[in-house]
Amino acid sequence: MEFVKRNWARVVLGLLIILVVLLSFRWGYWILGNDNYSPEQNPAVSFERYLTSPTWRTYRGLGVPSDSEQIDIFRSGLFLALEKIGIPLWLVSQMSVWVAFGVGVWGMGWFLEKFYKKQEAFLAGGMIYLSSILTLWLFFSPLKPFIFFWGFLPMFLAMSVELLEKDSARNWMGWLAVMVAFSGSFVIPTLFLVSLLVLIFMGGVLGLRFGKWRKMSLLLGIFLVWQLYWLISFGVYVNKQSEQLQNSFINRAITSGTIQDEKEFGGNVNILRFLTSWVETKDDNGQSLFVFNDWYRGIWGIVLGFIPLLLTVWGWSKKKWVWVIMGMAGLGAWLLVNSNPPLGWFYNWCSRNIPLFMQVFRWGSSKFWIIWWLPVVILATGGWLRVWRWRRVAAIIILGGLLIYVYPVFLGKLINDRDWVKIPSEYYDLREYLGKIDTEGRVYLAPEANMLYFRNYDWGFFGSVFWSYWIPNPIIEKALITGSIENEKAFNKIVNLFYSDGPILFTKILNNAGVEWVIGDKSVTNKGNGYKYNWGSFKEVVENNPYLDKIWSEGSLGLYKVKKLEPISLTEGENLLLNLGEGKMFGRGVSKISDGYRVNNQKETSGVYWEISNPELRGKLLRIKAEVENKSGVVAEINLRETKKQYQTFRYTGKMVEAEVMEGEVYLPSDWRNYLLEFVVKARGPDESVNTLKNLRVESVPLMEDYLQIEQPEDISWRNLRWVTYAGWVINVSMVVFLLVRQKLKSRKTSFSGNKKTIKA
């Protein structure tokens, strides 16, 4: 009882964490999110990749330069060790989420107890940090780097204060361990930039609060040096690949729509309590994925949601550190507000003039929240402490209201039902079989992703790169080609010829891309999201393809060995310029202009389409060229699709706020019946969109052998950069050894000096 009395705030917060975890835990289930960062699926594979290929990702498509994925070597190594001692990986998958949750709540409480030197701050700080719609947002469909960031940043701050207060080897080891865990979130490198900004601000706050500026500068320097093993090669990657990253179709498609969504919600005061575009996400049937939407938009959701802001005002004072943290909060609020007034003009200037700014910070609310929320939690805790000194009953009622605000966590709904999955047994069996015969042959996954770069599986998983973590083989799929023009071109050709219904053409393009295996997965579906798959094409070019040997099958999966074909000769023919005639306009604000069309609309899909129906076009390429000007930043697309909308074979997304000439090719299959060539504008934001299409030219050209050629990416220079990563590891190990030896010698010196003084006295 004495322990409970002395540590009552820790006990209460600890029991709250345990309760939430127990209510959410599900035996035998994995937690796999949309943008899937899950080395726990097969940690041995991930660890080996990051150890041997730190700067060139041979397992991504045809091979792509390194991004920041190297950071996951520590997480993969930990998961591998846990697997070796017999912990099931589905449990590792869950515990990676629960540990981040517990560490985040506990770490924030511990940090604020140290900050205010009051035990009550432990309970209030942890509960305020937990009791936000932000928590539900991040954990609802857990993008694991985001929740690691949410979890380990507060603990990193707490350990930093602990080290400032007591310079010991134990505290150094704890601080370094938390730094490694915290750095795991930088697999999304934008979070590193945000972390650096936050740590600079908090360095100023802690300096004014506690002093010890030199020690804090040392800690920040060590934090930066630790990142060298991935940061240098990543910097080279961004510098060399920046144009390809900007021109990537996937990036274009995501960036423009996300910016518009952010702008729409950034103009609403609810952004300050993190009611952003994600709560409006719906499936193709119009059903909201976040089932608690009505509560957070209702009167009680609004009232309870603004309690932390009211406490923040109550906690304001004229202390110097408060001014620094208020400046941090102001910056965070501006970034969340996005391109809306009053300083939206500066945000737009940055988007136009800073390379990659739009792309890197397109989903600002998912990256910048900490710059706003951390100051709010700190100041709100100070405000609550004032209430606690005034009326303890009122202070307890406030904390109770915050828990009511996030009541879904007490219903076991911290994680969205869709992200709890049980992986079918045939996936384990195929992994085991392929592991015995070939772990290096390149694999193509059929059919392609039908929800941008996500797939829906009828067994529950919705997301990307499942197979890339599951097996060691190099894999060609849409999520793994971004940032490499060679990979995107190769992927588009393969998908085009998949829908050719021509087994020879499909097999030959696989040969030229170095694909040795095809995994056919019939569990993929368009249920909920995405366009409908054409299973007729799948049957023609995969199941009944005489040049693919089916050597294994179970359940929904089939494994096919790709035969090597001799060079094939294609019949030459004449080019034919198509007469499209007058376009058919749909939606509002579409008008005819000189040599083209202008689409001027708001919040709806409008555009122009042409019907093309000519049997003589079967088995030929359509070469499309047009001048596109996208003045508003809203997605401007040119699509070629089947009338029945069964699948999309070609899409082009115009550069935002730029004019350019668009070019592309698509193969028309032999059973081609009727297609629509569309110019579509998807206006997803509050602004009026203005887009033009001029001099559209569509030409039918014979399929020549050069179309079957695959341009291989250059990887020699990237392989030669491996020493940069290895040197970074040596520096990190040396730094840790130096710090611990230095601390040991310092401790011995202090002990000796103390003994000497005692004897002298």
C-alpha cells in the first residue's frame, strides 16, 4: 500500500494502459496496415536485405536506389531474435503496436512529471496525450512508423531529461536504446525532418527550464550522428532521383488529391483537434470506414475535444520557455492549416519553389501534428495542475471527460476491424515451397493492384507489399516501382500485355523483365474498393498460358514457372491516325476552346470523352499525345478504359500547376470491343479547378519488337555506395563505446575524488 500511495499516478496510468491493451488484444491475429511496413512477416528476410543491400534494393521491381528503409534493420533484428526464442510472429505483430501505445502514454506522463516536478503531472500528461482523436486516427489503421513516432518521441524526451539530471552509464544506455527505437519511425524520412525541428524547439524549452545547454547540444549532435548510416545514402538518392520521384505517376496521383483534401479540412477549426480528411474516408459503397464519425462531429464530441485547448489557455504564463513553446505551437498550427488563410500564400510559395515540398509534405496532418500537439499537451498539463490545486474534484472530472471523449478505445476499437487479419495457410505453404526451390528468381504478382497501389484480399488484408515482406524473391508490383522511371515503364508494359489476352506477348515481356515466376492470387477482390478485375484475361495469360508451367497450387494461390521463349517476330503495319470527332462533355463547366477543351468545375468530376470502336485496332498500340495544363493542382487525368469499367489500362496524371506534353501508349487486346478515351478532371478540394486539354492526338501503331524491350535501371554506382552505410555503422558503434567508456572513467574519477576528500577530512 505504501508503494501505491507514493506512486499512485503511475499505478493509475499503468492500469489504464493495460486495460486498453487487454480490451483490444485478439488471439492469433496479425495487425497489418494499408501502407504495410511489417518486417515481422518474415524478419529473417528483412534483416538479411538491410544487411547485404543497404543502398540498392534488388528486391524492388527491377531494382531501385535506396531510400530510408535501411533503418528497419534494428526492428527486423529484434523481431528475428524474438522469433528464435519461440514467440509467434502474429504476437510480435500485435506487440509492436501495444508497446508503442504503452510507451507513448507512459513516456509523456514521465516527461511531464520531470518537467513540472509533480507526480500529478504523470497522470494528467499521459491521459491528455492519450485522449485525443489523434490517437484513434494513428491507431485506427496503423501505419507503424507513425505510431512508433507517436510512442517513442515522448519517451525520448523523458530519457533526455533523465540524462540531463543524472549522467550515468545506465541512463546513457537507456537513452541510446530509446533513440534506436525512436529512429525506427524514420523509415518515413519526413518524420526525421519533423523530429529534428521538434528537438530543436524542445532543446530551447528544456534549456530555459533546466539549463545545461552544452549537454543538450551534445545529445542533439549524437542524435544526428546516429542517423548517418542511412541519411547520407538517402540524401544522394533524393538528389539523384528527385525528378523521377516528382514525375512518378503514383506520386502524382496521391499528391494532388491529398493536398486538396488537406486544404479543405485545414480551413476548419476542427483541424486543431485533428478532425481531418481521414474521418471522411468511405468505401466504394459510400460507407464511412470510421464508424464513430457522428460522435466526433456531434455537440459532445466538439465540447470534450476542445478541453485540452481550454486547459492550454489556462496553463499559459509569462515564463520564457512558454514563449518558445507557443512559437512551436504557432508553427504547427500554420502547417496544419496548410494553404488556407492567413498565411496560405507562403505555403503555396513553398509548394511552387521548393523541390519536392509538395510531395514530401502533401499529407501534412499526418506529419506535422506533433509540432502542434506536443505544446498543447505540455501547456494543458500545466493548466490542469492549476485546476488540481484549486479544486481536485473538478480536475478529476476533466480527466474523466477526456476518457469519455476517446470511449472507442474501451470498446476494443483502437484498431480498425479491417486491419485484424489471419493469414491463410496456403500463404505459409507457398512460402515454404518456394523457399526450397528458388529464393532469388524475380516474381510477378497477378493480377495487379486495383486500388492505386493497394490490393483487397477476401481474407481481410487491404494494403500493399504483403508479398515483398513474405518471401525473399525480388517482386514486381506497383507499390515497389515508385521513384524509378525504368521500373514504372516496365510495369506499365507488363500490365498492358497482361490484358492483351496474348500468352506469347505476356510471356515474352516477362522474359525480358527477368521474371522467372508468376504468383497467381485469386483471393484479390474489388470488394469495398478498387475496380473490378478482368478474370478472363487472367485465365488466358496465366492459367491457360502454355508457356507458364503450373508447378504448385493450393486454395486461391498458384505458382507458375515462366518458360524461356525464342525471339518472336511481329507483323509490321502502317500507322493510323484516329479521327476522334467531337468529344462528349459531361459534368459542369466544360467548354470548347481553340484546339481543345477547358474544364472549369468545383467539387465534382467533369470532363470530355470519346468513344472508339473499330475492330481493326485489335492487337495494336494506341499512342496518345496531348498538351495538358493543370492550373489548379487538382488531378487531371487521361484514361483509357473498357466501357464496362472492368479495368483501367492507361492513366496519365498531369503535373500540378504546370503545363506539359503528355505521351503514353496502351495495347488493345485481341478481344477488344469498345473503349472510352477520357479526359477527366477529379476536383477533390474546395477550390475551383481549371484544366485544359489541347491538341489531343491518338494514333494506332503496330506492336513492334522494341515495345517488348525492358530498359534496365543502372545500379553500379549505388552498389558502390554500400561503404557509406557500413562506415555509418562503424561510427555508431565507436560512438557508443566511446560514450560508455568515457562515462565509466568519469564515474571512477568522481568516486576516487570523493574518497580522497573523505580521507583528508
